Amino acid sequence: MLKTLDTRISSLAKSEVDIRLEPLEKNPKAKPKSISEGPCATCSAHNQAICSGLKDHEMAEFARNIRTRLVKTGQSVYREFEEAKYVYSVVSGEIRLANLLDDGRRQITSFKSAGEVIGEQKKGYYQSDAEAVCDTVVCQIPIKALDKYHKEMPSIQSALSEKVLDELHELRHHAILLGRKTPIEKIATFLVDRARKIGDDTGNKVEVKLTMGRNDIADFLGLTIETVSRTITKLRKMGVLDVPSNHLILIKDLEWLENLAEGEK
Amino acid sequence: MLKTLDTRISSLAKSEVDIRLEPLEKNPKAKPKSISEGPCATCSAHNQAICSGLKDHEMAEFARNIRTRLVKTGQSVYREFEEAKYVYSVVSGEIRLANLLDDGRRQITSFKSAGEVIGEQKKGYYQSDAEAVCDTVVCQIPIKALDKYHKEMPSIQSALSEKVLDELHELRHHAILLGRKTPIEKIATFLVDRARKIGDDTGNKVEVKLTMGRNDIADFLGLTIETVSRTITKLRKMGVLDVPSNHLILIKDLEWLENLAEGEK
DNA sequence: CGCTGAATTGATAGAATTCAAGTTCTGTGG
DNA sequence: CCACAGAACTTGAATTCTATCAATTCAGCG
């Protein structure tokens, strides 16, 4: 296991360009008196993030410890077996969590977008690879700081627990999908979930923007890229949806798609 | 969703016989002064359970709130969508956690044995069906009591968090298995995991006792019962293992099986 | 000793993967 | 703005698996 880790880390060292957006002030030791001076001031994900329950003075303390970081498309935030020093809150963009088999087969277990937390660890090591599906901004929170918050800001702790339980719930449902659903049901479920997540709703029609490519969808649903393609085509010919462009799906009959997702005929 | 719940609960009402092992003393209000009088006194799972870190006086308090409950083969401890009032620690036997699709397809997400915790909830409702694979004893812990312990017995809280993280880790790996592994890899992984769990180890040979039937294995691995059977037969003919009886697998070459589990030819 | 449910085995059909083109999309540079 | 190259996606044909359906064997039990 460790050998595998070493091998993978070294083989990735070249591409591992670490781009960080440091806080605005010149001198990083000049602690901001309020969040209006730090990256939290303009955080678009604040409402959905684990810091949403914090009071003003707590928020200031929180802001002192975090850094935002831009992760460009395809770059990794962290890798499986790497020592876990941070958890991350996704600010914008999208992250894929993936696990690999030795021969390269890949399973994506989750896509995480604004407000969601990544960085779950086991015994101090990350459990998955976390990579940016598209240009993504994450908020980097030192685990040490979290330990401190544990007593001072219980809302952080409970928000985190909540996120972990959400993830469990999500994974359970993904297990049914992977183990028991047909390709049509898988694609339908995936699109319905996206539609609900984005919620760009107009009655029974929904426009779903896909940040990820067919390959990621395939590795998420346990299919090949060809089957993903064929299945989307099939749904298009059935009249359930349209595909204006590769990264855009127009669901024409959401209810129908929901039924397909649950395997009704 | 609620309709589904009602339907399922009523259809199961008949078989839902709730067998409880009340504490030994006649009067349940007579609180035991020490655990020597309660069910915790003889608990065989104590070392692995969430209560293992408790001090004597904490243990006494803990013991006051719990009840043990015998769940016979096939009976359920709780069901998906049911209001979550307890978490359970498995004392002996084995529990399967399962989720169903409307048409009856089933995915088992986990088998839980002594020391493990079940009862994860989302917004107050259980996330899965929990059923006894064989005659099983569980320790029933009111969630209300847990909330109280939160402050008084932090070791419980941290042990619980640990269990939840373990479950996440387990589910992630199960996702790879379901989405990307072949039947042989699935069966091999399953048996290797069992071998590690039970650890009845004698060098490269291990005897694995299976509490569950082929159907449960199939629904756990996302296969049909026939494929499970054929795959085990194939492994037997390859010389990797023997099958002395339906519920017993003798792994003759654990290393080989481990390689098969990871997909090495 | 026969009964019942579980497991295995066999034959077949269906479905998804694989392999192989072909097509469309996207971003870049002229 | 267009042409071009590479990547991403779609489509087609063949193959390989796995699920399905059906029959048989096996094991535990009254």
C-alpha cells in the first residue's frame, strides 16, 4: 500500500502545481480585524458552508485560519494515502472524489460543489483522490484549527458531522445505483439528482449544466463511456430530453425521467 | 415516499415480533449500582464497542440506559424511513443493512458484527433496513441518552464519530467493488475481507464461516445468486479454496485470493 | 424417509463491453 | 474569422459476460 502511494505521488509530482490565492493583505501575519478584509468577505458559498452558523467574532477567527486556493481543471486537491492536513470547503466549481484500482480502473464516488466539504480521512490519511472537474476554488481549513474550534465553535463541529452523515446517505444510495440499477436508470438518476441540485427549474422542464465529461459520468455510474453515450442518445430519441451541447442537457419531461430513475418500465 | 413507508410497515407488522431481553432485575426502575447487575456485566463485545473507553462510574450510567435485545434470524431491528429513536451496538451475531428499490431489487450495503454500530439516521429517520442475518443480540441505546453523553462522556462521542468514518471508508471501497470489479474480484474481495475480519488465521490458509446465505452475498456484491454460486465453484476448481459446507469456506491460498481480489490476472 | 428451501448446474438470450471507425466539438494560431 | 489539430463524443459491429429461465442436486428437518 505504501509502495503504491510512493509510486503515485512521485509520478504525479510534475503536474502537481500548487496554486494558492493568498489572502489579500500583503503581510500574511497581519491578521484581519474583521472578515471584510479576508477572503471570507466575498465568499459566495458562505450560506451553504460549514461556517454559515458562526457569529461575527467567530467568523473573524475562522477567517484568520483559512486560505482559498484555486484548483484548475484536472488538478488535484489531494490524493488517496496522502497525509491529511486540511479539510476543504468547496467555494465554486466542482470536485470529483475518486478511487483507483491498481490497473487504472476508476470509481468516482461523489461530485462536490459549492458549500460541500471534502477531505474525509481515515487514520490521518485521505481516503480518495480529489480533483477539480472544472476550475474550482476551495477554502482550505487546517485540521488543527478544526480541533481548536471543536470547543469554541460547536456549530462548526455539528455542521461537519451533518456533512459526514449526508455523505453516508449519498453513498448508500449510490451503492444501490451501482449494484442494482440498469444503465437507463443510472443515467436518469444522475440527471434527476443534478436537476434537483441545481434547481434551474421551470415546471417539468429543467436545464442541467454538466461540468464533467462523459468519462467522469461513466466512472461515476460504473459504466463505459460508450454506454453512457448510447443511453443518453436513447433517452433523446425517446423524447425525454434534448442535448443542445455536450455539456448541457435539457430535460423535457422531468417526471418521466424520475420514473425511469426508479425503474418504472 | 411516505406512502411507501406506510405500505411496507403495515405489510411487515405481522412478522415484526419485538423480542427484548430486559435487564435482569425484576423492577426496571431499580437502577443498578454497578454494571455487575446489568446486561453490560457480561457483554462479550465490550472491548470493541463504543463503550470500551468509559470509566467505571460512566459505565454504570451507560448501563442504566441501555437494553439488550435478541433479534432472531430474518427479523428486522429497524426499517428505512422509520423514525430513529435508538442506535444499536451489535453484541453478537450479524446484521445486514439493506436498501430496496420499489420493484424489490435489493442492495446490501454492509454486514455488521460484534462491536459495530448501526442506526445511522438522516433527519431523524433511519437510512436502511437493518435485519438479523442470524440470531443476533444488539445493545439498544436511546439517542436521547447519547445527546446527554455528548458532554458527560466525550469518549462515546468520539468513538461514534470514528465508527461513522469507518463506515464511510468501507462504503467507498464497496463502491469501487460494485462499480468496477468483476464477479471473481468481487467474491475474492468479499472472502478476503471476511478472512481479515474473523482472522481465524493459520498462515496462508483461513477458514471463513459465512453467517449469510448466497442470496445475501449476491445482494451485497451486486450479482445474482447463480453468478455467486458459479464463481465460488470456479475458485474451487482453480484450487484457491474449498467448500466443506454451504456456510463454510476454506481458503487454501490466501495470497492468491488477495491477488485475485485486486484484479491481478 | 420424504419434504422443503437452498444451492448448484445447464442452456439460452440479452445486454453491456470491447474494438474500431467516424463525427462533432473546442481551442489555438494564422 | 477561419482553418486546423486534437480531444471528446457518438455510432457500428462483434464478442463476451452475466442474467435469466429451467432443471437438478443437496442439506437440514420433521
